[in-house]
Amino acid sequence: MQSVWDNRFLGDSGNKALVTLDGTDMPVEMKFAKEFMSHKFMGNGLKYEVGVCIATGHIVWVHGPS
């Protein structure tokens, strides 16, 4: 999936808020690694940030491990 940051302007009617951001954690089963420590799971986890255009529902931003 490819996110396109410019899609945040689709359906824009002059609002100041165009995107909503949220984060999510996903547990993973692997040997303990400090850089993947999630306090939510008390073990390894991957964290992702997702941006969604409010007007269209298009995903315009994804940040996290690939």
C-alpha cells in the first residue's frame, strides 16, 4: 500500500483540520529485543502511526517499521 500525503487535500472545503493521526501497537513473537519493547504488551511489539484524511478516509501517512 502506498500512502500519498497530497491526498489530504481531496474533498477539502477549507477546513483547517485535514488529517487525523493515530498510533497502534502490534505484538510480535521474537527473541526479546530492547528496541522493540512495548510497555503495552510488556514484551516485543511494533508501533505504527497512521494518518487518515478526514474528508475522504484515504490513508495519507504511515510511519513505522517496514
